[in-house]
Amino acid sequence: LSVLSSVDACYSSVIIPNMLVDFMSKNKAILLLGCATQMFLAITFGTTECFLLAAMAYDRYVAIYNPLLYSVSMSPRVYVPLIIASYVGGICHASAHTVATFNLCFCASNEIRHVFC
């Protein structure tokens, strides 16, 4: 549960600071590298959060349906690889989407007018 809350805090800290700066400034442009970084981190933390929620659902399933075997079924030998797999899956998913997005050719303006990259 603590890992999920830290991922949620990281997800919010990726988006909110840039959004607050954009609300206060006249120039709302963002560099391409900054946009790619923001997109990569937002997708990473969002996907990781989804995978961790699935792992927590499995944890609750084991706690409800096998309460006597819970401590054996959800030992650190089980939940640490689930957490690592969630992060690796999030990074792989974000890498694929970010690379695919920024390999596209954009014909119009290269300035993105929006509060979120």
C-alpha cells in the first residue's frame, strides 16, 4: 500500500508543477525534451499504478479466500517480484509509447498550447 501511495505522489508531482507554472506565465511553451520527459514519466507512473492495483487485488483475493495461507502466499518472496514487475512493466509501456509518439512527423506548429505538455 505504501508503494502505491508513493507512485501516486510521483504521478502528481510530474504533472502539477508544470501546470502551475503555465497558469502563472505568459509563455506556455515547453521544450520537446521536456514534453517527452513529462509524457514518459506520466505514463510510467500511471501504468505502474494500474499494475500495482492489480497486485493489490490479488493480495486481497488471497487474504479473503485463503486466510490461513496468507502469510505463506504473500511473503516477500512473492510481493517484491510483483512490485518490481509493476515498475518494469510501466517503464516498458511508457518507453514504447513515448518513442512511438516522438517518431511521428508533425506538419504544423511545433509549439504545444496546453497545460499538460
